[in-house]
Amino acid sequence: GNDAACAADAGGNATCFDGKVGVAVDNSGEIRTSGFNSVGILAMSIGGGGGGGGSASTKEDIVGPGDAGETSVGIGAAIALGAGGAGNGGTVSVTNRNLIVTDGADSYGISANSIGGGGGVGGSSSSGVLGTYAIGGSLGGAGGKGGNGNQVDVVNMAGATIWTKQERSIGIFAQSVGGGGGAGGAGESKGKSDGGEVAVNLSLGGSGEVGGNGGKVNVENSGIIQTDKANSHGILAQSIGGSGGVGGASGTSSTDSKIAITLSLGGAGGAGGTSDKVHVQNFQSGSILTQDDNSHGIFAQSVGGGGGVGGDAKGKTSNALGIGGLGGNGGDGGDVTVIRTGTITTHGVDAVAIIAQSVGGGGGIGGAGFGRFGATADGGSGIDNNTIGFNTFAGAKGNGGTVT
């Protein structure tokens, strides 16, 4: 809604929208569900995915030699477009003032989610060129950025009750998740020297993009939460950064030439998105009871996204250098705070009262490089089977935040 846009109900109570709320639910009625996957309240705001980049290519028959015996220069280049970035999730707010009962497996009491869209995949590129002197180049498109998750707030008021009766049915599930970064497009360049002179080719894979960030998550309980069966936590609150996109692979080859040189570079992996603060509070009037295995009272976590893997690079000619793409850095985890003054009671194996953790994302693995020097023209074994290639560094690991 627009700023200061308000509407009065029959009782004269005004509801106003500040223009920033994506999804808002305020429940004061009784809710009962039965059957598989029947959530009491499901509130979601999801950003749209980014569109893929267009591909580009040239072929050997596009740029060719002149008449027989005539010297020709063939030049081919293909550059693919980058992908579109994804949309962000909006804010999500849920308040419960009454009774929610679910009686089916995978049926949460409240599920509140803000999720960024995934970034689009970069376009691939392929270049083919033919000439006495053949020069080719190819560049894959970059991936699109992942969308961010937004703030999520869930409140179970004093006097309200959430009760789930079957397996895998969490009382309150609240999360904000960044979308994954888009993968970079592949690049491939092929050159053929018809007159047998020189063929030079360069290929670069597109870079993966950064993952979206997870947003803040706040859950407050002043009422009663009870779960009866296994794998049913009382409260699960999490902020998760999106993973970085994978770098595009790269490949080159040159044939039938006295001098054949290729350089292939893999695309870098995108950085993982960061996660934000997670805050859970069980007030003095609040009560959480779980009655079966692997059903924690409160599980709060903030997890940074993993870095994207760097693209591999391969060269196939008598003189080829392949350098893999750098791995993306892992995203940092945010601070996690859990405050308990009310009761938490758990029964069963592996049922912990409070789990609170902040985890940095792992760095992406560097791409592998494969190349040859002093080998045969088709890349096979030459004298001493000389090979040269560079496997690049992995990305740095993300840091965990403060846990209280």
C-alpha cells in the first residue's frame, strides 16, 4: 500500500500500510488443519528469478579464406550477454493471537519466508574461425546477482497456542534466504589455419555472480507451542545467504597450423551472500514443549552462503595455457541471540532445549587448468608429454558471527 493509506473496519479500527510491508498476517481466529502438508499460516514473499543472458556464436563458414592459394586472415569473436539480476523478497510479518492446530505430517503451525530469487545464468559463447592466419576469441556472459531475503517477524502472543500433532511439523518456522548467484556462461574458441600458418585463440568463461543476502529474522513467543511427533522443533529461525554462482568453463583449440597458440581462462566463482541477525525470545509467559526425537525447543542459526566454484579451463593444441577460475569467497554468518525466561521442555533422543549457531560459508573451490606445451597439434603426447596448467586458489571462508 501507499504511505499513510489507511482503511477503517466495521469497529472503527484503522489498518495502515507504510509501503514497506511485503506480506502481513494478523490472525485472531481459530485455525485447524488436517492432512499432509497442511500449514496453519503460510506467509511468503519471493523475488522473481533473473533472466538468462543470450548466447553468441560465430562459425567457420562465416569468415573463410579467399580463393585457392590466396592468403586470408580470418577473425572471429563471440561475446555472450550477461544474465539479469533477481528480485528481492519482501518483508514478512505474522502475528498469532488464537489457537492453531495441525494434524498432518509436514504441517507447520506458522511458516514465514522471505526468499530472494535466483540470478540468471550467463549466456554461452562459441567462436569458430578459418583462415591462413586465424584469430578467434570467445567470452561467456556473467551470471546474474541473487536477490536478497528481507526481514521476517513472527509473534505468538500471550494466550495463543500453536499445536502440531504429526511428524516433521514445526511450531514456528521463520526464515530469510538470499537467492543463489547465477552461473557464468561457458566460452569456447576454435581456430583452423587453412594455409597452415598461424592460429591464435583466446577463450574466457563468464564469472559467477554473488549470492543474495539473508535478512533479519525475529521470533517472539509469549504463548504456548507444543509439538507431539519426531523432527518437529518448537521454533526454527534462520537467516541464510545465497550461494555464489559457478564460474563458466572455458575451452580452446587450434589445428592444422605451423604455429598454434591458445589461452583459456575459466570464469571466477561468485561470492556467497551474507546472512543477518537472528533473534528469538521466549518470554516468561511463553511455554515450548516437544515430545519426540530430534525435536529441539529453539533452533536459531545464521549461515553465510558458500562461494561459487571457479570454472575449469582446457586448451587443446601444441601450445596451450589453461588457467582455472578463482573460487568465490564464502559469506559471513550474522549474530544469533536467544533469550529465554519462559519454560522449554523436550522429550526424546537428540531433542535439545536450545541450539544457537552462526556459521560462515565455505570458500569455493578454484577451477582446474589443463594445457600443453611441446605436444602434438591435436593436444596428444609430444616430446616428454609436457603439460602446463594452473589450478587456482579457493575462495576465503566466511566468518561466523557472535552467538548469545
